[in-house]
Amino acid sequence: MRAVIRKATSAEISLSNPLNEPITFEVFYQGDGLLGDQTFSLEPKTVSTYNLIFSPLQAGLFKGNIGFLNEKVGEFWYELALTADESPVQNLELLECELGRMATHSVELENPTSNELFLDFRNSNPTNFEIKPDKVILPPYESVKVQIQYSPTTLD
């Protein structure tokens, strides 16, 4: 599986139930950035797909695995090669404005995890730049817009 960090991709894994009764697989997976349901049920004599999500937070090459276990039909294990690519750099347009006025950039920050994130930032020029809101909290699987405000106080 391959994904860009902080973005998700998915793989569909096909499973079948050869029995004349419904079955439920216990699902076990291991690997950074893997997400999915802990159980997977199939009606009698059907084929369906399990959706495994890969949403990495750091770049690199990783190994993982996923297993489906049911006492009546057995175990199915898959080894996973996981590739997490760096996000492309996002360049903002030049932020310029007249002396005594204010210009703003809007930046969207995403949280691809199931945890609420509290973000810190560092401003090396608080005289001319301000970040709003001053405390950034990202809810799980959501995004928040942050404003970067520029107000020049002197001619550069």
C-alpha cells in the first residue's frame, strides 16, 4: 500500500463464505497508520470485500500484516508492504500589503488520526505576523483553517 503522509488510501481485500451459515471473522492488523474494523461478517455463500485504510503520519518504508480468523473456515494472513511518501511542499503566494494595513493567508490543517491534536506553532516575527486562532485544536479526522496575518510596521 502506498500513501502520502497525512492522507489516506485504502485496499479492498476479498473474502468468501463457503458455508451455508453466516460467519464473522476476527480481524487483526499490525502496522503504523493502518485502520479498519475489528470484525468482518459474511452471509452464507457470499463474497465481499474488507476495506483496510492506510493513513501514515511519517514518511518511510514499513512492513505490516492483516489476518482474518474464523474457527469454521480458518485463518487468512497477508503481509503488507507499506510506503509513506512525503507530502509535497505547499508554497503560499507572496503576502504583501501597504504599511499600516493587514493582509491574510488562510491555511487548512488536517488531522488524519483518531486522536484530538493540540498544535503548537512558533512565530519568529511576532511584530509583523500573527496566527489566529492562537490555540489550534484539531478534532479527529477533521480540518481547521488557520489565518496568518501580516501587518508591516516599517518599510523592509
